[in-house]
Amino acid sequence: MRKLSLAAAIAAIALLLCGFAYKGARSYAELAQMFVAQGRYDDAVTFFDKAIAMEPKNPELYQHRAFFYLKLERFDLGLRDLTTVIELQPDKAEGYLSRGLVYSDRNQRGMAEADFRKACELGDTSGCAFLTQSERQP
């Protein structure tokens, strides 16, 4: 197991003892961001796990964790989190657009187009553009 850098350890202790800025899930999310700054995505995921355990209905936390799963090439877990974002916010385009981009990157064209279409229907111009681009491909 990796040791925390001295700066990260000091910051973690300060956040936990002083309640810097936020309490609970937001403190864990802030700690995760410190690990991201060091390129330590596995550690960031661990702290987002803790944040999500405290606020399981917070789509922002799932969106962030999905990004780090994707950076770690753990695509199934990233897609799972993006699906949760959509379940929590079915009327917001961001989750559909993000998941569509992952599907597109994974060569799952039909799934990508369905998500781009939904994002477009919800008014996201990027979703419309990606849908048009995908439909033009052979």
C-alpha cells in the first residue's frame, strides 16, 4: 500500500480535524481531489467511495468517480456510475452525453447514439452534434 505524501497527510488531518470548508461527503471529495492532483486516481476513487456512502443520492459524486474510473481504464465501473447519474437525474443531459462519449469510445455505436439522442432531446447542443456526426459515419 502506498504511503501518503507528507503534504497530503497533513492536509487530510487538517480537513478531518478542523472540518475545513465542508463536513461529511464534501470533505472526502476534497481529499479525493488532492490525490487527483498527484495523479493517484485509485486513492481518489477510495475517497469518492466514502463520499458516496454518505450521500448516495448525489449525482455529482458519481460523475466525478466515473471520470476517475475511466482514467484508470475501468470502463464498466465508469459506465455503471454514469448510469447512476442518469437514474438520479433523468431530465439532465450531462449524464447521457458523458455516457454516450464513453460508449462511442468503446465502439458501441448504437448505445452512444441513443444517449446522444436523449441529450439532444434534453436541449444539449453537443449531444445533437455528436449524434449528427455518428449518424454520418458508415
